[in-house]
Amino acid sequence: MTPYAKLVFLVVCAVLPLGGCTEADNHPGQPVQHRVAAFKKMLQSMEQMGMVVRERQEFKAADFLEHAHELKALAQEPWQYFTPNSNYPPTRAKPDLWQHQTNFAEFRNDLDESLAKLIAAAETGKMDMIAPAYTSVEDSCEACHQRFRKTLQ
């Protein structure tokens, strides 16, 4: 899969369910709504960097580094909303997510590690180091989605 195809895939996977949700999250604390919003912010940050990595926007090292730090901070938000009582529509989380919390935590750790590598690469200001680190972040997201996220029917 080309890097551009991966980006399109990730965007489609993230955006389509947002528009197709017909059920509101009326549960106390609205955990599903909050985690969807947190992931949407992460996607927006990823898209900004992806445009640069794919040479569709000008590379400005300081801006890219700022986006990488922003994404690392945003990546801490959604996990608190994966509470045991939040497995209800409109969630797209697979039911076994709650049964395999250790495995889910490993995916979160993989994301954190790949984000740390992206920041380190961004600090060099060298796109030949940044691009593979960015792809590693994408791959980390995709692996978790494949394991713990329902696909659209």
C-alpha cells in the first residue's frame, strides 16, 4: 500500500463513521463521544504532517516539530474514555477490547514509542528520517484499528 493510499484509508476510516453515526451518546460522561472527538483531533494533526511528508505542503521543520509534539499530547487523551461501561452504540470498538486490556495497552505503548521516534526524527529536520517515522505512527494506528475496531458494513 502506498503512503498516499494509507493516508486516504486512515482518513476514510476515521471520518466516515463520524458522519454515519445516527445514535447519540446520551450516557453519563459521554465517553464514546469524547473518545471520537479525541481521535478526530489526532487525525487532523496527522493530516497536517501527512501533507508535508507527501510533499503536498512545504516542509517547515519548526512547524512539523510543533505538530509532532501536539500529536504526542493529543495521543494521551482518548484512552481515559475507554471505560468498561462504554461499549454501546455508536462505538466502533470491538467487544474484545475490554477483555484484552493488556493487549490494548501494548498497542497504546507502540503508538507512544512511534510518536517519540517521530519527534526525535523531526528534531533532526531531515525529511529522510521523518518520513519513515511518520509511516511508523500510521502503521501503529492501523494495527490497533485492525485488532480492536469494527469495520463499516
